[in-house]
Amino acid sequence: MSLILYQFEACPYCAKVRAAIKELAVELEVRDTRENDNYREELLAMTGKTQVPCLLIDGKPMHESDDIVAYLKENF
């Protein structure tokens, strides 16, 4: 399974997702959309928006921090 989290450090919703990732010891790639414009452009091209957090699950985007946390808790 391929997991990529699009996020940025100051985002409180992203912080909630990062806390769940740490708690569950989930290994994934983290892409900061404020540190790297290419990541922001990737997210925009895939989803039509730059909203974070966005968890890419095997190429399929999931937005909304509560949905992401629920997914992580169910699967890890």
C-alpha cells in the first residue's frame, strides 16, 4: 500500500493527522505543500484543489482530517 500525506507544518488539521500517524506508527511519505511548490502543484493537478491534509491512498485522494484519522485507525 502506498500512502502519501500532503500537508504543511502550521495547519492544525494536518497536526491532528500527524499525531494519529505518530500514535499508530504509520510509515508514509510526507509532502509539505508550503515548502515545495511542486507538491502543491501535484495536489492541485490530482484533486483540483490545494486543500490539506490530503492522504493519497494508492493514488486515491482523501481529504478531511477526521476521515483520514478514522481511516488510519481502522487500517493500522
